Amino acid sequence: MVSPNDIATKEFKRVSSGYSPEEVDMFLDDIYEDYIKLYEESQKKNQAPATDASVQDLRKTLERTLTLAETAAAQVKEAARAEADSIVAQAKAEAEKLLSDSRNQVFEMEQQLAALENRYELMRTRVKMLLYAEIDLIDKSEISSDEAKEVKA
């Protein structure tokens, strides 16, 4: 195919009889301008399908990338949700264990307190009984000493 540059640089031999060189140059200039327009349109048309195809390929690639990104985001979100659920379940289990242990400790302390209260009451009763016994002994010994004094007197 003849390029616009070929037309612009084409030179003809000069002869004494023949066409007018000015008219030939003007005609070539007109052809050159029209040919440039046609040539550029042809180039655009040849590039357009390639451009359309590359745009279509790019669009498909972007759509696949977007789909993959959405899938990856959904997987990350689901993994995070599963991990969060696992952490919450583990925390609940630990809280239940702590609560159970605390209840057991409270029960054991209440049992110990009840045992100590029983021992206190038992000791108190024993001390009272000992005191009453001592008071009885003192009373008896006072009576005995009063009787002894009376007998001596």
C-alpha cells in the first residue's frame, strides 16, 4: 500500500512537452490530503477491532478479578466470623468453668463455716457447763465451809 509520505515525496521527471508541473503538484497535493484522511481512518479501523478486543479482554479480566476478590473477601469474612464464634464459645466455656469453680468454693466455705459455728456452739456449751460446774463446786465448798464454821462454833 502506498503511504501518504510516498505521495508527498514523489517527484516526476521534467519534460518539455507534457503536463503542467503546477497542476500536477496541486492535484498530488489534493490526493495527498484525501489519502491522509483515508489512511488514518483505515488505521483507526484496523486498530479499533484490536482495541475493542483488548478492551473486551481487559473487561473480562477485570470481571474475573472482581469475582475472585469478592470470593476471597467472603472467605476471609467467613473465616473471621468462625474465629470470632470460636473465641466467644471458648470464653463462655471458661466463664462457666470459673463460675462453677467459684460456686464450689463458696459451697466448701459455707460447709467450713457451718462446721466452725457448730464447734463454737459446742465449745461454748462446754465452757458454760464447766463454769456451772465450778460455780456448783464453789457453792458447795462455801456451804461446806459455812457448815464447818458452824460446827466449830
